[in-house]
Amino acid sequence: MQIAQREFIRGLHNLRPEHKGCVATIGSFDGVHLGHQLILCQLIQIAREQNLPAVVIVFEPQPQEFFAGEKAPARLMRMREKLEAMWAVGIDKVLCLHFNHELRSLSADQFIDRVLVDGLAIKHLVVGDDFRFGCDRKGDFALLQRRGTELGFAVTDTHTLEIDGKRVSSTRIRHLLEAGNFVEAEKLLGKPYGIYGRVVYGKQLGRQLGVPTANVDLRRYRSPLHGVFAVTAIFKDGAQVQGVANVGVRPTVNGLKKPLLEVHLFNFSRDIYGAVIDVVFHHKLRDEQKFGSLDELKAQLQTDIMQAKVFFTN
């Protein structure tokens, strides 16, 4: 049997007969860090041994976002970034379930029956031994093993990765990013931390201040980063341009509810509206702050640019 081409399946209602029979795992996989990659490689290995597709089940919104709303932890990456990272590892299919009142009301047994058995007809499930699910919180590793024996699927525990004596986790990475520790965050992610998005039209304030910026809509209520940073923008054609970026809510100007990423690229004048860029963060210059006037803001922006250029020359 030849494994089908990679596929993003949105919702149980879009599952087809050809999607039945797979090796699957479940989780948020925010950041697709080295710990996640270890689990995904474990999943792929089992799938290849059984000549079945490797499937990841994720939720949108993430369960924490459903329950906590704007108070939920900031995402490390958007869904599109997550998909690209999973495709890069070798995952065949991603099933995205809409996490709503109906889904959160399913008991553990109902979730197994509707999603894992009726929906995907899984042959093998890979989850952590601390995995919990179902509105009754009765869904755990032991229940999955017992139901798997009854229904004909196997259950395997996931590998845990530790670096510097601590488990690699999205929470740990968020703390490192908040502290501006990009070197340690990179060790856990397996690559420098970046934010990927499309350049959108802004209010041209940066141009009025003599510092034109590319605005990237983060499409989230919270960002794991806040402040001003030395960055590199990477374009789809591989071109890389150094610059300085602000992630925040523009307190000096008008204030925003959702954070915005604004990037000023050095010695760059191309029109890039609509382009998709990956903004990689290297060094935190300062926190975002409110200035008494636009002249003060303009002077600080020139200082930021100078400090970023110093960083890149050292």
C-alpha cells in the first residue's frame, strides 16, 4: 500500500472511507519543538512499519483557549506554521477538530467511539501516559489500552525528551521567550524562534516617522513576545534582510486590542504588501513603552535601529 499524499482534514464531517486505518496521536503540538518532533518521529516509525498513514489529531481553538479565552497562554505558532512544521517532519495527515461545546461534552468513551473508531478506524494510538481526555476526565492511558484490546487497536506510550535535566515543553519555551533568552529557546525548538505571517496594510505611521515598517497580522490575542527586537526577515525566495521589530499594542499612538508585529528592514525599499515573511528573533533591545510625544518615539526608534545594527556587527 502506498501512503497517500499529505492532507489537512477539517472536522469529523470531512472524514471519508479512505481515511480509515491509520496510526495516530493527539495533542496541541504548539511550537512543534524537539520533544514534539521526537513523538512525531515515533508515530511515523510505527506507521511506516505498519504501512499506514501517520495522522495527528489537533484542536482549533486549542482547549486552553476555549476554556480560558484571552487569558490562555500565548500560542508559539499559528495553525499554518504548525502544519508546515508537521509536513517537514513527515506527517501524512492532520485531522483538525473544532473544539466547541459539542466536542467538549463528549465522554472519554464517546470520543473513542466517534473519533478514533468510527471516524478514523485507528490501528495504533501514540499518547503520553499522563494523557487525559473526555468531559468526565476518565479518559487516560489505562482506558485507552482496555478499549483498544476490545476494539482492535494498540496503544503506545510516547517518548519524553529532556534537555539540561528538564522536560522540553511549550510552557518552558514561552518562559524563555518572555525572558528574551533566544539561545536557550532555540535549543528546545531545534531552530531559531520566528513568527510567520503576511504583510498587511497599516496606517503608514512608520513612514511618517522616517522608519517605514512592514506590518504582520499575528491573528492572535496574545503574543509570546513583547518589546523591540533585532530580527531577520526571511522571504519565500530565501532572501534574508536584517532589521528591527516591535511586537505590541502601540501604546504611544492609539493602542490596540490585539498585538501587531511591525518590522523595519535595513536598506530595503521593495513593495512587499501581501508577501509572506518569516521574522526570526535574535536579541531583545527593550520593552515596549509609552512615550510623551511622537518626537520622543521617533528619537527612540533611531536608537533602536542603531543598537540593532551594533548587535548584528558583533
